[in-house]
Amino acid sequence: MCEQDESVPCPRGGLCFADGCRRVDYVLVYHCKRRHSQSRHSIISNGNLPSLSPTPSRRNTQPELAEVELEAGLASGPGEGEKALIREEFERGLQEEGLEIERDKEVLRFTRLHVPWSVLSREAELLKIKVPTKRVSFTRSTHDSQNPSVTLRREYIRVKKHILYIPQMLHEEWANYGVFFKYQPADLIRKYFGEKIGLYFAWLGVYTQLLIPASAMGIVVFLYGWLTVDTNVPSQEMCDERLNFTMCPLCDRVCDYWQLSSMCSTARASYLFDNHATVAFAIFMSLWAAVFLEHWKRRQRCLQHRWDLTDMEEEEVGTLFTTTHNLPIASESLTWKDRLPGYCVNVSSILLMVGVTFSAVFGVILYRIIVFAVMSMNPDHEAKANVRVTVTTTAVIINLLVVLVLDEIYGAVAVWITELEIPRTEAAFEEHLILKAFLLKSMNAFAPVFYVAFFKGRFAGRPGDYVYVFKDFRMEECAPAGCLIEVCIQLGMIMLGKQLIQNNVFEIAIPKLKKMYRTYKEEKEGGEKKKSKDPNRPRHRWDLDYELEPYEGLSPEYMEMIIQYGFVTLFVASFPLAPVFALLNNVIEIRLDAAKFVTEIRRPDAVRAKEIGIWYNILSGISKFAVITNAFVISFTSEFIPRMVYQYLYSDTGTMHGFTDHTLAYFNTSNFKPGTAPNSTRFDRELRICRYKDYRDPPWSPESYQLSKQYWSVLAARLAFVIFFQNLAMFLSMLVAWLIPDVPRSLKERVKREKVLLLDLLLSEEAEKQRQHSQRPATNCLGSAESSLMCNVSSVTSMENYCLFFNSLCICALIISSCSQGSWLA
């Protein structure tokens, strides 16, 4: 029977040892070869008799599974024997630390662990977990209330019974799409999954919450463009057929001249995202990024105080790094010569992956060029009119598929090259892996967008002097309205495609397919595993939890959101609706991840963490880099700077009338190189002049086809705007960071009140001790031996009072010195 003050019997179907008293706190899972001499099912426990610990307790939570990958069915030999010795040594170490073990001997062996109350108390002291400073009794017994051990233990059991209902509460209040409009229960998440996972979902909640004002501003910018598109003069001029702008052919021989008015819809669509409000929105998003980082720091400080993480020591995890084969490596004994080959392979592998990404982008460029030339040969004029849209759409889809495939490959490559470094600890391994995976995956996701935004059309040349690929195919050009609309399409398709496919396929379909395949494989193999199981043995909770998917860490979750953050901030000047789609995705993502953590994967180990770690540095770096990219997008990709230069320097009326004609250069059709002019044309064969988008001198000028003065004026204005925008955005971001304190005022006041209460408590306890000493009966020194002894006792008592008073003064001084500026003393 269990002792009443120490244990309570397990409820029916509960998670307990064979004695029915001690709760199962943790479960280790081993795959090992079953020897025929062993019985099918046996239990070995270091505690079927009364516990070794005088005060055992139970954890009423779902036990955590730790799977140790040791292949079943391997031939018995030194390898299997060595693994058995490693397991025995590991379990022996657990017992020496005070843990209690109960084992099953099967092919799939569950080793259950119980952590006694004495071990919990010891580890709580080592971790410096805060406890109430005032003793509060939760029992009616006066005797129990005077016994702090019994009171604490009963309070502990009361709290653990409360934790029993946490999974149900999480399922109802968190892993439920019907409560998407509510805040996440951060404290419940932390209690059940630990601080590390709690911080991730708290960060995701802050990020999603702050996407609301960014989404609202993006919608305002889009509506402004939609409402004012009919008053935009450049769009009206491009759509006006009376102006009769005849453009030069888009390809050699098979392409005909074309009218600029055929690009009317593209020009109007481009203005929806390329207007005056876009610049203000880009500055707003720079400030938004700074506010987001500062707001998260404040939220993180509050959580650190609430979750007792303020005094957590920042010490590296001492677990030695192990390879994927679970082989520990004593990395401290390795020199730089031992690590040099790994570093060399590491650098060469990263360079190779960079080359693969650039090759993929170049392959899509070739696809666009070749398909555009082939489709331009179609005699159907309506099909020719839609060539640009068709090529752009199909190329974006190909880019998306390439990004998704390379994303998975780069994840595996990052793990491989990080293992070659042989980092000293698991924490160092995780940090190095995150950096490499982010470098490869971000480059993979953003490279196609960077090409369209900053390189497409820059090196295409001009009529009569085009740049060719493989001597036959002309480099592609931007549309007359600019490349911004193509950047918008590219960014939107890749962002939405990654979110939809990764959420619906990678996070929902693939785990279910894996579970179905594993079930099918187990049913098919059957054999020894089924024979090894006792048919009379009931299925415990750990058997059911083992069938769930293993926990793979938070890095994939963080990486998905960090890449999304890059899409939201890096090119937001070209796609103001990016925050809207990110917000819609995250509302679903939070509940999807919640359901996955609660119902679909094994409960992960509870890991204490003070902050989100290196992810904050990555966010800060993206925010700073976003200022630069948006400055260049506005300056060199959009038409904002050319419009401003024309209106204030070259317009006769100070308006935008004549802007389209100003941006189109002239070309004499007689200057085509042999074999490049159109073979047939619907236009007059006597056509002598066609137009193309560039700032160049006309053919009748002494310096024909050279860059004009307008080009250098626009270039100077663009560079000046880049410098101005970057400095303005950086200054405002630093101003926001300075104005918003890292620690909220309410938290400062709370900390001060806690220190005051602690001081009052210590002083009251010291005063009580002094009062008790002062009430002792006084004695006189009578000269006899007995009287002399009593006199000495009185002297000692006086000395004790003096020491107690001195100690109270020291405590006051220490607490006062720890308070900020002593403002509360007033």
C-alpha cells in the first residue's frame, strides 16, 4: 500500500508502475533484438518494494517518450552488445541520480522512469525555481500547516491534478479553429510543453497580431491605387490609341511591330501597386519592423518574469554533439587540423548549393526566352498578344516547384555539412544548422524575385544592338510599364504557393501518409514483433503515444515564419498585399500547429529557454536589409523616380502629360542588323521609326543611340533617393527603438513591489526572532559556578540579539542596493 502522505493510488488506466503508486514521468523506447531465452514479457523494477526515496511523488501528466534508434533484427555481435552496455550505463547513471526505473523486455522495450519528490526538490534548488515566500496552508490540519514539507507536497499534488486537465483545455481553447479570434493560452502552453515551445507560440502570436495594422495599411494603398487609376496620366497615355506609339519588335525575324496601347491592362494593373502611396507604405513598413522587434522584446521580458526565467543562467547545454548514428564525439580533443577537412567541405558545399540555386534561376530564364521566341512564331495574332502573360505565369509556376524541391534538399544538406564541423555541443550544432539552413533556404526563396526586381531588362541592350544568349536568343526585357508588376506576380505566387503547399501538403497530408505507411508496414511485417507481445497485456498510454509522429523540433516552424517575414518586409514596396496574405495564413497556421502538437505528435521534452535565441538576430538582420531592398525597388524597379524627375525638371506644364513620350526612345528601322528585322508586318512597310523604352539620343542626333542627359539625371535622382530613404528609415527605426523601452513600466513597478514585499517579510521575520529572544528571563551573575554559567548564557543571548540586528541591517542594505535608484523608498 502507498503511504497516504506520499502517494495516492493510480486511477483506473492511469500511468503508474506495477505497484500502483508511483506515477510514470518519462518513458524511454528501445528497439533491440529479442533473445529466445527471454520471456515474452517481464517487468524489472528498482522499486516494486517500498521506494528507495522517502518521499516519492507522482506526475499526473502524460509521460514523455524518448525513442532511441537501435535497429531491430541486427545480428547479435559486438555492435549490439556495445549498445546494450551503453544502455545499461545510461540507466545506471539515472539510478545514481535518484530516479526509479521499471523495464519491459520486448523487441520494442519501454523503460519507464519515476522522479521522486526528493529529486524534484534538489533539481528545483539547482535550477533556482522560485517558491512562495509566505507559508500558505491548503489543509485544515493544524499539524500539517506547521509542516512545510507536507504542505508543499500536498500543494504539489494539487497542482499536478490541475495539469491533468491541461491537454483537454489546450484542445478546447487552443487547437480549435473556432477560437481563432482569441488570444493563445501562453501559460498553459508553457506548462504542458515547456518554455521553449511556449516562447515560439508567444512570438508567433505577437507577429500575427502586429500584422493587422500592416495589412490594413496595405489594403489602403491598394484601394488608393484602384480608386485613382482612372486619373493617372501615364496609364491614360499608354491606353490612348490616338497617340499611335508603334513599338519595336520583341524578338528577331518572327515578331512584328506592335502598338503600345495593347499593354493598357498591364499599365493599369502596375499602377495599383506603383503609386505615390507605395513610398509612404515602404517607410511605414520599416517603422513597423522596428516596432515589431521592440514589442517582442517587451513581451519576452514580461514572459521571462512571469515564467521565472529572469535569473536563468545563460549556460550552454553540456550534452556532447552526436552524429545521426547516435555516436558521441569528444570534440574537445579535436584540433583545427582535425576540423579543417570538415570546414573545407562545408564551404565548398555551400558554394555548390549557391551555384545550384543560380543555375535553377538561369534555367528558368532560358525557359522564358526560348518559349517566348517559339510562341511568337504563332501566326495567330491573338495568341501573340498573350505571349508575355503566358510565359510569365508558367515561369513563376516552374520557379515555385523548383523552390519547394530545393527547399527540402537544402534542409538535408544543411544537416550534413553541419555534422562535418563536429560542433562541441548540441546547442552549438543547432545554432550552426539554423544559420546554414536559413542561408540556403532564403537564397532559394528570394533569388527568383531578386532577378526580376534588379536584373531583368538591365542587360538586354537596344534595337540593333541586343544582347544574345547562345547567339540566337535575345535577353528578355521588362514591359513598358516596368518590371514592378512582374515582381508582384513572382512574389505573390511564390509566397502563396509556399504557404498553401507547405501547410496543406507538408504539414497535413505527408504526416498522415507516413502514419498510414508505418501502420501498413507493421501489419505486413508482423512476425517477431507480434509474437513478442503478450496478448493479455493491456495497451497503455505509452503504447498509443508511440504510434504518434516523433517531434522534429521547432526549426521547421521558425524557418517557415522567418521566410514569410522576409516576403512581407523585403519586397513590400512591390506587393503591399503581402501582409494581408501573411495574416490570413498565420491565423490558420497557429491553430494547425496547435492541433499538431496536441494530437498528432509525441509530447516533446520540456526545455527551459530564456529567449528565442538566434532567430531574433535573423529577424533583426532581415529588417535592416529590407530597408535597402525597398529603397532599390522604389528607385530602380518602379516608375516613381522617373515620374518625379519628369514632372519637376522636364515637364512644360508641371504635370505628367507627355511622360510616356518622354520615356520612349526612337529607332530607325533601317538600322536593324541583317536578318533581325521582321519578316512580315501588318504595318506599313515604309515604317521608318519605332519606339522602345529607354533614355537614348534619337538616330538623327550626332551621338545617336547613346545614353541621353535625361538618363543621367534619372540615375542621379535614383541614387540620391536610395541614400535619402535608407538614412530616413534607419533614423526613424532607431528613434522608435529608443522611444520604446525594452522593459514595460508595469513590469518595473511589479518588480519593485516584489522587492518591497520581500524586504518586509525578511524584516518581520527578524523582528519576530528578536522579540522571542527578548522575552527570555533575565539572570544575574551571583558568582557561583551555576550563576556564572547562567550569566554566560545571558551574554550569549545579548550577543545573538546584536548579531540578528546586524544581519537585518545587512539584508536591508543588500535589498536597497538591488533596487533601481531607491525610488520606492520615498
